[in-house]
Amino acid sequence: MLKVDQLASGYGRIKALHQVSLEVKRGEIVALVGANGAGKTTLLKAIAGVQPVAQGRIFLDAAPIEKLLPHQRVKLGLVLVPEGRQIFAPLTVEDNLRVGAWTRADDRSDGDLERVFSYFPVLKEFRARLAGSLSGGQQQMLAVGRALMSRPKMLLLDEPSMGLAPLVFKQIISVLESIRQSGVTIFVVEQNVNAVLKIVDRAYVLEMGKITLQGTGNELLADTRVQAAYLGV
Ligand SMILES: Nc1ncnc2c1ncn2[C@@H]1O[C@H](COP(=O)(O)OP(=O)(O)O)[C@@H](O)[C@H]1O
Ligand SMILES: [Mg+2]
């Protein structure tokens, strides 16, 4: 579904990604792990179209998308849940969710809203509250819910566990598994390496802008290099 081929990107003279290649197949949940500053956010932003690409190609369903604008990629079903959530704090929960449906021409967002509420019942309970008054975990649920409102084929998630208590993160992870079962492909960046490798099909390790390892979640959990660098073993 997604193919990144020899991608390079950076910030002025700083090169953040060097010839990154990876693939995510339809229906998979794939993780990208790596230390702070490895280039994970840069890669997700480049895929979403909000970070310029210096070299390389990005394909969605075999069609090149690296020249498309961010909203055109959203229309094709590729939706980013950014690092730090970036919800609209002064808007209500419901309005935040309805904003997520803006790329669609039809007006059937009520059904989508109910679907999001079925994944995250707390958002229904708090639908009239201001988003800024929610806890960190609820804001993350809102950010994922808002992305689902645009009916993505593929979700790109940047560190959904950031700042969350382990129990809250477990809830979000289990919803991600349900979302995947509903047919949405997932590519997730995580620093919580142990938890995420347990639930993904495959993962890539990014170090200083380069993919250095890849394998199934279990293969990487058993890899001594991964254990030493990311699992504190
Ligand atoms: N806006 C920016 N301007 C300059 N350098 C940046 C900017 N954002 C990120 N970088 C640099 O690019 C590299 C990769 O950053 P990033 O993609 O945010 O890594 P990660 O998400 O893995 O922590 C780092 O060296 C970082 O300092
Ligand atoms: Mg990051």
C-alpha cells in the first residue's frame, strides 16, 4: 500500500533522512522505532507531505504521491496523527471530530462520528466539552478519532504514547488493533519499543536517518542489538 523508495530529506544543510526505503502492505500494522532525533517525525511528515523531500519517491497503491499537496494525500486516504496531537483546544470534542471530515464532499459525518464514539466512548460522554480540558490520553484519542473521520486507508501515527500513563497507552494500542481489523493499515512511530513490538506485524529501526534493522515484531524483540539499544536488556 505504501512504498518509500530511497527517500532523503532534511532541514537546510542538516540531512535528517538518508536513502530510506520501506514498505507497508495493506492491512498491516508496522512500527518505526528509533532514538530521539533519529528522523522518525521527519519521515512521517515527508510521507504526509508537510516536509519537503530532497530525493526519492513515495508510492501509495503504486501511484507516486511525492509531488502531491498534503490535503491531496488525505483525499487518497493517507492521514497523519501528528506528534503532540495538535487538537484544537478552544473547540469542543465534537467540533474537533467534525473538522476531521472536511476533506469529504458528502455530508454523512454523523455515521462516522458514531463509529469514532464506538472506539472511544469517553469522547461521546465529553462531546460538548472543550478539547483543551481533556486529559492527555483523551486528547490522543481525540486526535486518532479526528483522523478516522476522514475515512483513512492508512493512518500514520507519531508517538501516540507520548506523555501517557502505561495503562492509557494500552487502551489506545488495543483500539489501534480494532481499527486495523476494520481494514485500516497502520504505520506507527513509537519510543515505547517493548509495547509496540508486541503488537505489530513488522517493524523498522531508524538510526541517524538510516534504516538499520527490520523484521517481525518478535524477531526484533529477540534481537540483541534491539535489546541493548531500546529495551534496556
Ligand atoms: N525544524 C527543524 N529544524 C532543524 N532541524 C530539525 C528540525 N526538526 C528536526 N530537526 C533535526 O532533524 C533530525 C531528526 O529529527 P526528528 O525527525 O524530529 O527525529 P525523531 O522524530 O526521531 O525524534 C534531528 O537531528 C533534529 O534535530
Ligand atoms: Mg519525533
